[in-house]
Amino acid sequence: WQAYRWIWQLESPLHVGLSPVGFLYRTRLYIPVRAIWGALTAELARQNASGAWPAYQSVGRDLQENARFSYLYPAEQVNGQWHPWLPRYEEGRGLCWQRQDGGDLLPDRVFRQRLLSTHPGTAIDPASDTAAEGTLREVEYIMPRWRHIGAPLAFVGYVFLRDGNDPHGLKDVKEIWVGGESRYGFGRLRRLLEDLVENCFGVSLDLQDDAPVLQEPTFLWAHVAAVDNNVESGAQEIVLGWDQGNLCRETSIGLCWVPGSRGKGKTRYRIMESGLWEAQGGAPDVSAPC
């Protein structure tokens, strides 16, 4: 494998759906691999279409076989360098965020104030041309600029290419649309940089295996199946996704440790096709049954 660090600048509001609370449609503060893979599949299939219909399925399968992706995390530019903010669960404090180059830990509620806003919406009843009952909502989104400094916001992550392959011209993609509300202009990401690297968020890599391997990370920056007993603390959630009209679990049990959970012991993790991490040796089944 060859590892590349890539940077995507956010050009419009971004909403990556999370379970709602009342009428608030929440967003994640990071971009999971499933959303990245879907956006890249759509863009590459359209760019390479030779017939009436883009070959979404074959392009998507080829990407899964020849590329792996990390999650993308919000990044702040300091002295010309982009530094991602990464989640971590701390004893007695819960979920916190810290910039990769160091600095103070920010509680989740404080960090969210720096990059989130909301906008109201509703469905219109065509018969009365008024708001349909029970459809009033607020959509949470990540702003294109940091609120506390007014500077542009980007996302930083990693892509791994098998044997240096470039499936369907992946390296040439300069713009993608990610997440929900894209019909309203949400989710536009423009690629800024791509650099060959030997680590992933500061964690050493083994790129000689059948999948990229992270060597003994302290924190997990992807979802990990909850049956993994190498996790010390964090939070859990069920991870689901739509596939050809069916709602599928991302792991055999659906329940996962969330990004930022703290590992215990010295464990190596493989980056799977789904973007989830899997502990090496006695690893759980991370197939995605429907």
C-alpha cells in the first residue's frame, strides 16, 4: 500500500446525519468512510461514464478493493499547516477534542460551538400551501469557517492505494459532494493537497499486509466492533447504512465503539473496506449483514 494525506476545504455547509433529537437533525463532527466512499464512487462513475448510465456498482467495488480510507476530521490552519482536531475520551471529562499538534483539551460542547450552526426547515403541504403538520425541524451543520477565528475550515484524512494503483483516476478528483442536503448546496469539498506519508494521524503504519495496519494507536479514530475487548473506555453506538434499499449493519452485531474511544494494551488495527478498524489476531467478524 501507499499512504497519502489529503486535505479537503469545506466550501459550503456540511451535514452528515446522526440520530435526531426531537426536531433537531444532528450532524457528526467528522466524515465517516462510508460517506467518503459514496461521494467518490458517484464522482468517478460519472466522470468515467461511457454509456447511458454510470457504472456505480463496479466503480464502488473497485474502490473498495484497491483503496482504503480513514475518517476525515475538521482541521484548522496554523502557520500555513493544516492540523486536524481529533476526539478522545478522558477519564472524568468524557468526550474531548484536541488539535493534533497539541494544545488544550476542549470539552465536546465547547468544541461544537466553534463549528456548528443550524437552519430551520419544513415540508409544505401542496393542498394548503402551508407547513405540513409535524415537519418543522432544525438541521445542524458544520460551517465553512471556524466561528472563533473566522478562518476557513478543512477536513484532513488519509487514503491508501494498493500497489500504487489509481482506481478510475481517484487522484484527479478535485471536488466532491458529501452528506445530506446536497440538493440545497450542502457538502461541497474541494481538495487542496495530497502528500505521500508513512503515518496516519501520527500513528505508525505497516503497509505490507493485505490491508493497511496501524501500529498500537492509543485512541481509535474510526468505529470498531464492540466485541473487541482491547478497548478500555469510550462510547458505543449502532452503525447502520443503506445498501440498495436495505438497511444494513456495518458489523455483524451492529454495535461499535465510536471514534475517540481509548484502547488498552498494545493492539494493531487493520483498516477494513468499510473504513472500520479491526484488531489483528482473534478479530471479530466485521461483515455487514442486512
